[in-house]
Amino acid sequence: MKKPAHHVFVCASFRMSGEPQGVCHKKGSGQLMQYLETELSDRGLGDVSVSATGCLKVCDRGPAMVVYPENWWYGKIESEEAIDAIIDSIESGTPAAEYLLA
Ligand code: FES
């Protein structure tokens, strides 16, 4: 099994009931996740995995996602430009400061 060098967890707002009713899902995290997957593929970044996850508990700053192993938490990811900035950060090794959650 080949383990990814980076893993992006995208909040899909899953709750215990299984219903994605939270902020990130309502703000389009599902569509942004699809864009993220496509863009990673287009850039040849096969060592970056993407997974949907449950609520990351930063709902007021969603859509949210986190990049491991860097432990970079991002919020207000509401556009393809923001996704591009996150992918750029993974490639460069420098976090996208404007979206980082303190
Ligand atoms: S619903 Fe995304 S952080 Fe809570």
C-alpha cells in the first residue's frame, strides 16, 4: 500500500445521523472537493489524497479543510481560487496565509 505524502480532509458536515446539514456542505464544500480532486490530478499530484470528513468544529469559518501532515487548517474556502491557493501551498511547502485558521 502506497501512503500519500499529504492528505487533505474536506469538511462535508457529516453528523451522527449521516445527514450533511452543516455549514460547509451548504456552502458548497462538495463541489469544491470535486474541483480539488480534478486540479490535483491535472497537476500530477498523485501523492496527495483527498477525503471528506465530518464537522471539523470550526463551522463559523467554513467551508473548512485541513492538510496533513502539515496540520494546516484552512477556512473560508469558498472559491476555486482558494482551492488553487491551497494546492499551491502543498506544492511550495508554504501555507496559504490568507486562508489559515489561527
Ligand atoms: S460543518 Fe464544517 S466545520 Fe462544522
